[in-house]
Amino acid sequence: MYETTYHRPSSVEEAAALFAKGSEAKYLAGGHTLIPVMKQRLAAPSDVIDLGKIKDLIGVDVSSDAVTIKAATTHSDVAQSGPAQKAIPALAYLASLIGDPAVRHRGTIGGSIANNDPAADYPAAVLALGATVKTNKRTISADDFFKGLFATALADGEIITAVTFPIPAKAGYAKFLHPASRFALTGVFVAKTKAGDVRVAATGASQNGVMRVPAIEAALKANWSAAALDGVNISADGLMSDIHGSSDYRANLIKVMAQRAVTAAG
Amino acid sequence: MGVEGIGASVVRKEDRRFTTGKGRYVDDIKLMGMTHAQFVRSPHAHAKVKSIDTSAAMKMPGVVAVLTGQQIVDDKVGNLICGWAITSKDGTPMKMGAWPAMAPETVRFVGQAVAVVIAETKNQAKDAAEAVVVDYEELPAAADIRAAIKPGAPQLHPEAPGNVIYDWTIGDEAATDAAFKSAANVVSLDITNNRLVPNAMEPRAAIGDYNEAEEHFTLYTTSQNPHVARLVLSAFYNIAPEHKLRVVAPDVGGGFGSKIFIYPEEMVALWASKKVGRPVKWTGDRSEAFLTDAHGRDHLTKAELALDAGNKITGLRVKTYANLGAYMSLFSSSVPTYLYATLLSGQYNIPNIFAEVISVYTNTTPVDAYRGAGRPEASFVVERLLETAARQLKVDPAELRRKNFITTFPHQTPVIMAYDVGDFGASLDAAMKAIDYAGFAGRKAKAKSEGKLRGIGLSCYIEACGIAPSKAVGSLGAGVGLWESAEVRVNPVGTIEILTGSHSHGQGHETTFCQLVAERLGVPISQVQIVHGDTDKVQFGMGTYGSRSAAVGLTAILKAMEKVESKAKKIAAHQLEASENDIVIEGGMFKVAGTDKSIALPMVALAAYTAHNLPDGMEPGLKEGAFYDPTNFTFPAGAYICELEVDSATGKTSFVNFVAADDFGRLINPMIVEGQVHGGLAQGIGQALLEGAVYDSSGQLVTASFMDYTMPRADDLPSFKLNHTTTLCPGNPLGVKGCGEAGAIGASAAVINAITDAIGNNKLEMPATPDRVWHAIHG
């Protein structure tokens, strides 16, 4: 690891000010991506600004129509939140599948979606549930937030403060584990809004990161059942292909995971 | 057996320090004035080193020295050796290219060191290593066997035209061909034995410490065999003569074979320590472990089995290409030859066997022994063939095996090995009973009705352990003898130290070896200390690998114990005024049989050291040593059966049951044996389902971290059901055979046989990832 200066601000404003002062500053959330690349000397931030101890960024709020997860809330806290489990069980379930216990006790939702790893779990829920990402500057809709591989709509220095998920009528998540990393080899989140809209997002599959799956959305909108997807054909074009899964295998997983997610959603 | 004797599941003594974080590993050692080394490693799989500019690095903070491959060559440090000479079928010796500890001219795999930075701290060394400017001229690379043997392939070493190291054969080719000509049925298979990365929990590390006033070196290193390291470093690498080199291997966190070998980093740490006049420490990180620890396996094989009309096997013909990587590691040549092809008879009476093994250079990390070393590859070939034959002939795979089992012993195979004892039918029976083999058809039908694909797979393995009779291995090309040495020291107050050349790096020797003493003398194991891993303390030793510690190392201790007991009986008899022949040892007491006269071991020991009243002419003291050279290999064998289900929608495999019935001879500590089998099965199942080192065509390791290389985890594995059937090994007085490698040898075939049974398609390579299984089902 190269030399760096570690900061532990107590407010979002202080964090943003520290970022502006640093020559090449980085925010630290759970650190599961940043710390390993720093240890491998692939990243050399001048300043590391730890958001994990900002009290305003921690907590889960549930209202009658939405679940708001503040950005530095750990996956473990989301998975174990009674109100979140009750309001959107699929979301709490997704959090319980991320990494392993050590990861879940450090990793945060803000860190996960800001990094936008193409195989991370949370982006699938954010996109499928049509969540709103709140930052220290604005609110961004899920459809506008994810911009491809490791890319987001966040401006330099912008801090995610919370993610608000509308409570759906039904939602389910099914994940096929990457055998080595335990990210999603492919994970699919299905949601039916209270207004009757269907949104489906797949992670781990596309070369451009998390994506909506229109063919499955259309089929489920017509008939919300696993069987409705039997005839759906998912194209392998644009899907990732590597030693753990070819693109046609991932195309198959999108369909199979979607079916299992629908079954789980009920 | 007593509560702590042979056969007792005594809790491991060493676990107190390991589970409380008090183990002492190489990286825990800090010497006065110690410096830290960081290697500059090649990013290319094949390149000329045109120049190395160290000037900027030398000016970096804390830098003590920057040393290059040319300097180590100029100082006449020897090239790395291969300790087993293999002769090709045309009579020529194996064709070995030079392997300097750091590359002066050409790099041949990603990660090969070209220079080393020595600095005050590890971080300063890392900073400066980035400032070393190496000008490479990239060369085309041959990243796998097929690429290396293609006409016009990039040539790695001038010594080995066409990248072929040797083309070796064993067995009677003409007789085997004749068996195939007259066969009623022939079964053939193309088999890939996937390449594995050992990944011991503790990465390799070394500290070189040169004492100028005494012209003496000390090496602290992660070794399975410190005496072998000293021997090789002195005899071949010109580092120091043996009496001026101490090698210490303290607590070592797993080896699985990968820590047998003497690596460049250890040589450089010693050499650099003299250069800079200070201790030099190198601790590898996980990335370096992936790139530089010797890998395992990596075979391409065509195998054929000939059977007569009655389904008796009449011949086996095998042609294997083995990838040895970019350089020949210490025992690399023996692994795909004498540790592989000699086991191709499996548990079966096969009258004719012929095998050809062609070992090749590729631009990849060197390949050498890894848990099982050659025997897993052999067992996989034989057991996949047997299962395939049963399916082709439409007979029950258990029955086909049983029909061909060797049932009389000793049995001379056509490929050198003489099996001493075994009862293969008993192991198979035990495994079939444990898994309710008879009920499988019903379970498969029920699973099918629920939309699931269920399969069962057998694997009846045999291995050669207790490595090895020195005369025999010498005649086959080994550069060393493979005996073991021991010393038993009874201290004046009766406590005991056992010095052994067997090194413990997870095997539990500090407990099991004490159990022998408890058994013989009736003293508690708390009174016994096992001393190992230091060439200044232990006279000599050949180390730990090949499941040899009990069969060879413990037998050496037994031989020394017998000498100690004999002398102690003489002293006791003298003290008790009885005849030596009447003395019996019971519960720590030397008793005169049939009387109430006795003397306790501590009093005998004290008498030996005070020497006030010893028999006339007897030397004082109570300490004896022994060397033990085995007369044959030992042959652990057993049957593994795996039952599993495959999810046809995703290709994911789920275990239903995995049973093992092993014959290891006498068990010293059944709990430790069980742990060894669990670990071995995890590695065997890991090879079958999860693990695989993959290089891209340019020679970059794609699976260079745990993000891509799938190490088995607890939730990947079933709960194992272990059974034991026992035939005592006649080759050693303890009747032990060895248990360290069995799981890794036998498990893979059982798993692949089960999956291919479940999916009804025999074309499936390891690791059988969900992606591959799904494609096997759906095309």
C-alpha cells in the first residue's frame, strides 16, 4: 500500500470538504474494493475519507410506501432489519446473500452502488424496484444512476446519502453464486409495483453491468408466473463470457433465476 | 492401547498454540538489523531481459541494495536442480534447461524474478522495486501442452528441442498391443487432469542470516524438509557447506507438497544476506503464491482398456502429456513417471500395461508434487476407465471392479509395484453398505419423478506411500535416499525428547509420535516433546511428503525406542538385582515379572545419568538414535462412493452423500486420520468441481486470486461418512500405511463418475463447474 492520509469525518459536509481539499481523494465505505486495490498498489489515493462513521448515514427508515436505507448501513443491518424484512422481504434477503458474514458486517449499500461492480447484488434491487438514489447534491432515479461497468451518474466528490425503495406489491430475488468470488454469476430481481408495473433487473450477466430485461418484464406483466417465462428466449449478445460462465450459460441463468425469483415473490 | 497410546483419539497437543494465535511462523521471526526483500518479477510469460536499470531504485528511501540475476550468476550460485533423473525411451537423459535463481537473460513465466530490492522496510522495498526499470523484449509464448508441442511452437530452452523434456515408457508395449488386438471390447477415454494451485494457508517465506565472524548461515524457511533444503543448498547451490548452514523450518502453515522444493527466494535470501551483511527477510503474498508456488497435476491423457468376453481386463494402454511448466522443479520429473505410471494397475489384476509419458516445457509456473503427486492422476485414469467400461458393457460398475480385483498378495503388477497386502473387496463392501448402494436405483427413480438428475459414482483407489525404499528409488533415478532418522533422549528425570526428521506442518506429529512413547513406556504424552524442523537439533531427516511420516518416520522412532528400552532394561535389572530377561515395562515402571519388585522410569533415567551404579562397562546416559529405510512402499487403498444430484436448469451439483472406506493399516490416532481424510477429500472434490488454474494464450495466469480460483469452502462440501477396513502393513512393525493423500487421490473420480451418471453424458472435464455441466446436458 502506498502512503495515504486517512480521515474520519463526522458529517457529510466535512467529508465533502476534505474531498475537495485532497489532490486525489477517495471515499471509503466498506472498503471491500478500495482496500484490496490499494494493498495491491493499483490505487494510490492521496486521502482516504471514511464515511462509515458518519451517524447521519446509518440506519433503515420504513414508511407506509417506502424503505429508505442510509448509505453507510451495512448489508448485515439491512438483512436483519425487522421493518425492512417486513416491508420488502426480497431486499433484506438480497442483503443476506452478499459475500460472507465478514463482508456483510463491513460492506454498505452506498459503497456497493457507487462502485457499481457488474456482478454486485444491490444494483439489481435498486434498478428493479425503481429506487431513488439521494446524494448530498440531488436525487437520481435508478434508471439514470447506473451508467455501465463501474460507472454511475455520480459527479466527482458527490456522496450518496441514502437509497429509497418504493414498497412493491411483489418482489423476489434469485442469485446464482459465482463459485469463487461469491458475487452473482447471475442474479435476477423481479418486482411488481403497486400500480401493476413489472420491472426486472439482472446483475452479473451483461458486459455493461446491471440491466433491465424487457422480454421477461413483458412476459411477467401479461402473466405473473414462473411458467410464463418458459417460452422466453434471452439473447446471449452483450453478455459476459469467462471461465466461470459462457454468455449462453448466463442467458440461461437470467431466465432460470427470473423464474425462481418469481416463485419466491409469490 | 491406554488412554494416550496407539489407537486413541488423543486431542492434538499442538492445537493450543495454533488456536490461540501463538504459533511461531517464519514471518513471526524478527532478527536484529533485519532487512526486507521485494522481488522484481516478470510481467511477461516469455521475454528477453535486455537491460535492468537499478539506479533510480538505489536512490529510493531505505534501500540497502538492488541485486540482479546477472550478479547471482557472477557469484557462481548454482542453477536450480531436478533431483530425479529420467531416461527417455531412446536412452537419452532428460533434457533440462538452466534455471538460475533470478533470470539474467530470459524469463519464461509470469512471476519469474529478475532482480531483488533489499530495504529497511517491506514497503520501502516495494516502492523501490517499482523503480527498477527492466527492458524486456517479448517473445511468443507456449502457454499449454498443445501449444508447446505444435510444430513451430516457441522454443523455451535450447537444451530441449520441441519443448520435450523426455519421452519415457514403462511396461511391455508389444504384449499390451497384442492384448488389444485380441480384446472382445475396448474402452477409450481422453482425459484432462486439471492444473491446481496448492494454496497452503501460510504463504512461503524465508529469512537469510549470515554471520560474517563465523562464516555461518542460518535460513529460516517454510519447508517440509529442512535437511533436504540444507543438502541441496550446500551440495548444489554453493551457498555454504553443510556445517556452515543451519536450516530452521518452524511452524509451517500447510504445504501439500509445495514446500518440499527449494525455491529461488530462499537461495536469494541467503545470498543477499551475505551481500548486504544483514539478515534478509522475504514473505510472499498471496499473489506471489499463485504465480510462484509449484503448481500440481496438468496432464492430457489418452487411455484405453482392453477386456475379454468375460469382462476381465486384459490390457491397459496410456499415453500422457505432462506439463512441467517453464523449469524443472526439484522432483517434477518423477511425478508423472514413477509416481504416476507405476500406479496404473489400480486395484486390478491387469496382465499387460504400457504407458508412455511425454513431459513438456510451457511458459507457465513450474509444476511439481502436490498432495498425491502422480497418484491422483493415475487413479483418475483407471477409475474413469472402469466406470466408462461398465457403462459401455452395461454391467454394474461395482461388479466389474470386483471381477477384476487383485485378491491374492503379494501381487506383482506389470509396472514395478509389488502390492504387499490389501482387501479391496472389503473396502468396496463397506462403502456400498454405508451408502445403501442396493437402494440407489429406487432413489434415482424417485429423484427423477421430482425432476432431478441423481447419479452415483465409485472410485476404488490405491496409492504407494511410505516413500520410499532407498535402493529401489535409487535404481529408478532418485538423487537421494528416502529413509528417515530419529533420536530418543530420555532426560535424567525421565522426561523424553523425540528428535525426528519428519516435519510437522499440520499433520499432528507432535501428538501421534508421543502416542508411540505412551504406548511403549506408559508415560503420559505431556512428558514427551517432539523436536523437529531444525538441522542444528535433529541429526538428519528426509522430511514429510508422500504419506511417509508414520510408515517411515515413526518406524525410525520405534527403532530408537527399542534401543533405549533395551538399555533401560539392563539398568533396571542391575538396580533390581534381577535378570534383564525378566524385566517388563508397564505403566512407566520397569518390573521384575512375577514379583512386586519394580523401579520407575525416572529412577532408571537418573541411574543412567548419575552413573553411580551401572552394569560393568556400560556407558552413562540414556539416548539412542536410529535410521530406518523401508523395504517396500506401503499401499493404502479404499473405496469412495459419491451420490449427488444435478440441477439440470443450472448445472449445479449438490451432494446427497459421500462415503469413504479406507484401509490405512493400523491407525495411530483415528481422530487425526479422520481430519486427514476430510482435508484430502476436500482437495479431491475441489479438483473435481471447483479448482482449475487457467492461463490465457499469452501465458498470463487468469486465475491469479481467490476471486477467480475457486478454493473449496465448507459449504461446497458434504458431510463425509468415513469407514475403515484394516489389513496391517507387513512392511513395517507398526503395520501402518499412511493416510495423508488418500482423499485427494480417490475423490475426484467418484465425483465425476457420479455426475456423468446423473446426466447420462460421459464427456465432462474437471473442474465440473455448473457452466460445464449445463453445457454437457444441453449441448
